[in-house]
Amino acid sequence: ECGTLLAGLAAVTDRARLGALVMGSTYRHPAVVANMVTTIDHISGGRAIAGLGAGWQVNEHLAYGIDLLPPADLSDRFEETVAVVSSLLRQDRTTFAGRFFRLSDAPNKPAPLQERLPVLVAGGGERRTLPTAARYADIWHVWGRPDTFAAKSAKLDEACHAVGREPAEIRRATG
């Protein structure tokens, strides 16, 4: 389980940034994720990254009895997850009314040590994931060959311009 592993690593390291690639949105409520990442940030002295993904692995969902939503619903849930986690990490209080999650004046106390704890959004879906990354991400990750990465990165630039954000504000990562 990545959250407890990262907390353990935070206690025995002193320089590495610590984040999952990724915490799938189907496994945990986003308020729990924000609290977990904040705890890791405190244990690590301010080195946590909130790595977020939709959660799509059919085999894991079947094995653990976790419902895997149809793609459109999964994208909706992921977008809400990223919005909620980002808000809880960056605001004193969060009120959110979505289809999947509702929060009312919810705190995340204590707040992260980092002034802006980085949110990593993973995925290359051009209709939903890249616009979500453009709105919320500090880091964006997608798997792929260099040509695929370059094409998706260009689409992220377009999504950033569509929401009035400078593309250079988002660090890019791939594997």
C-alpha cells in the first residue's frame, strides 16, 4: 500500500521527494488521500507529492471487489478527486458538491508543510485528463515513447491555454 510505504520511507530518508505513481481515485475518498499526503509531508519535512490517477486496472478491481466504473464515470470521479485533493491541500477549508463527493467546510489540518504541495496528475486522455491536469497539476505524467510524449505534451499546452494557464507552470514527466 503506497501511502504507508511512503510514510515509512519519509521517516528514513532526508532528501528524496516522495509520491506515488499513482493513488488511484477508485480506492480511497479524496479527503483521505489529502490527509495521507499531508501526513507524509509532515513526516518527510516537506517532501511529499500527491500523485493522482484515475485507477483503471481491471485485475485489481476484480480481485479486491472494488467497482470499476464505466470510462465516462471514471473520468468524472477522477476529475472530482483531483479538484477535492487540490483544494484540501491548498485552501484552509473546502466546500465541494459534486456527483461523487460532497464536502462542507472541510479542513485539512494541520496543513501541509509545503506552501504548495505538488499535485501530480497522470494520464494522457485528451478530452478529460489533460484538461484536468491543465487546471490542477503541478506535475503531469504520461507513459509513452518520445514522439507520443511530445504529442501529448503539446495537447496539454493547448489545454493550459484554454483555461488561461501558462504551460510552463506544469512540470512534465514520463517513463
